Amino acid sequence: MSDDRQNIEQYNSNGALHPRGNSTRAVHAGTMRKKAFSSLTTPIVQSATFTFEDTADLCDFMDKKIWGDGLDREEYG
């Protein structure tokens, strides 16, 4: 059986082969690849990207001179 065919078909509990629906293929189709961090499921990575005008603004942010003193900010992780 080719890899493409294997991706769109599956066996039910009785061992009978049946095609996967469009919504199932939208989530599970594609090429087989190693999961990030060797996880069993796709990991959820929560991150944010911040931009600054220059290095001085970055330093001010890190020193909590801009965007508050941290009392009203929440940090995750």
C-alpha cells in the first residue's frame, strides 16, 4: 500500500478498511514526521514576539522602565 493511500484510509475495530472523512484528513493527513520534543501529540507552544525601536528600549523594558513595573503584567512559563 502506498503512503498516500495509507494516509487516507484506516481500519475500524472489526478490521474492515474504510476511507477517512474530509475533516479527519484535514487534521491527520500529511507526511509522517518526528514530533517536536519526541511528544506523542502535537505540543502547544505558547510564546510571543516583541519588537523594540532600539536596544535602549529593550534594556528599559527589561529594567521595567516601560510597560509598568510588572505588578500589572502576567508572565507565563
